[in-house]
Amino acid sequence: MDITELTSALHSLNESEQFYQNYQEMKKRDPRIFEQYLRTLNVPELRRKNLLVPEIIETMPPVMEDYFFYDEEAYGVRYMKHNCYSPVFVHRHSFFEMFYVVEGTCEHEVCGLHQHMVMGDFCIVPPGIEHSLSVMDKSIVIVGILSLQVLEQTFSNSLYYRNNLLSDFFRQNIYIKDANNYLIFHTGNDQDLRSTLYELLLESLNRYAEYEVILQSLTGAFFGKLIRYYHNTCEFPRFTNKTASRIYGITSFIQENLAEISLQQVADKFHYTPEYTSRFIRENTGKTFTELLNDFRLKHALSLLTATNLSVGDIAASVGYMNPESFIRVFKKQYHQTPAAYRKDRSRNQ
């Protein structure tokens, strides 16, 4: 498929959309006629095609798990057109969901808040957040879904490791419970962003050689353009409670002082006892201080292995491991290969 064919396909109703359009028309009729219509539907076929009919419970997964959208080859990242006329229902995902309004409008409900989305609006919703998306005409909305693994790889790059709205948002929702539940950019009629999005959609559909690498790179480029040109348009809920704000401050302080940091130093910084700090971190991140610190150190080490020519020993020291052998051992346990092997693999794929 090329760009001309893609544009044509986006402006036409696919098989699923034709089904949903018919479903919505039947739903407007007499309830008895609608009941008769439902009885004619082939449930196994609906499940095979991932067609959702709220009135038929067998077609409705309790949580939109990754496998609902990914097959084994495409696992991690995918872009697609949101089906027009599909039923509106509140649901949660196990991945980050993004959507971009290419043409027209759509209605979004997130945590009880209604949002009217127009052309150029781009929204990100993290895992576990209840929301619904409604496209009840022929508007074009592109959806992107990103697994936690892909996001951690993307933001392990030193270019994204520094603080900005997106990296903060993703890090908050990966490491902190009850963090911000959406992020919206208003980009208007930006043809460059739309072109990048179409490239992402084509890569996701065509799946030519090395498409996974290109998808991740283009996703990073798309994020970069959002931050460069539209950070001032960003809309997001502030922390709704003091606990979320405090744990964000603590995790940020740890990340900014990876080379030399201790539980005592964190406690002193925020005027807590070490015992309280340890318990507070575990209750709000699900990890102990040591587990969280090692996680941050290894993530930063990944970025340095990819983006610099520093030796493994220098990288180990820069992220807080004074003994390179200890760093290599911990790295291998986490990623099932040595730092040198990881760097070689990444270099081969770039």
C-alpha cells in the first residue's frame, strides 16, 4: 500500500465499519427488530474478527489486553484507523493508547470528563485508565498503541531521558500509581505531523523488512515534533492529591542523582525518616527503594550504551556501579545479555 491507496482507504468504510454502521442503524429501530437482528449474528465469527457488540457479552473482553490488537509479529507497537460507528463503551487498556484526529471530530470520555476532540488533537491515555472514544460519523481518527516495553526502550534514549512533558508523563505512569490520566496536544492542521503519522500507519500496515525499528524511530520523531512545536498547547490534569506529587518529587530526585544516592539522602531531602521513605516508595511504586534505583540505573545505562561511545566501565560508574563486574552481572540478569552484546545489537539495527 502506498500513500495514495492509504488516503483512499481512510476515506472509505472498511468491512468492520460497514458492520458497525449497519449495527447502529438497526439499534435505532424498534427494540424487537433489534433483538431479532442480534440473534442473526454469528458469535464465533464476531470473536474471530474482533467485532465488539456490547449486547453480546462473549464479544466483550473485560480489559483490552495487548493480544487483542497485536499478533506475535507486531507485538509492541501498532497504528490503525479507529473504526467509525463502533459501539461506545468504557474500558481500560494494558498499554498506552494514543489517538489523533486527522479529519472531523470525535468524543472522548476519560475518568468521567467529557472532551470534544477536533482536527489535530492528539491524546495519550496510560494503562489502567477508564475511558471511551466515540466516532459516530466518517471522521478519521488514527489510534496508536504502545506497550510498556516499547516506551521504556524509546525513553531509554538519552535524547528523551531529559525532562520534558512527554518523558515526565510516561515516567510518571510507568513508575507511579495514580499519576496523570491523560495528555492532550492541540496541533491544528499541521501537515508535517500528519505526514509522519501516515508514514507510521503505512509501516504498521505494510510490515516491510525492519518495520519494527522504523516504527519506533518514527514514533520518537513524532514525539519530538510535538514537544518542539506544541508543548505550549499541552493540556493535562495536575496531580489530584499530595501523595502523587510527593512520590513524583522523590522519583525525580532519585533519577537526577543516580551515581551517588542513598535512602538516607532521599529521606533527608524530603524531611522524612528512612523507614517512612522506604515504605512510602514501596506503597506508591510497588517497588523497594533498591529495586527502583536499580531500574532507573539500568534504564539510563541503556541510553548511554546506545547514544555514546563510553566504555562499559565508565557507564557503570556514571550510573552508580563502582564495580563494572557487578554492573555487568546485574545488567545480564535483567536483559539476558551483556552490555557489550546489547550495544552491538543496537548498533546493528540502526
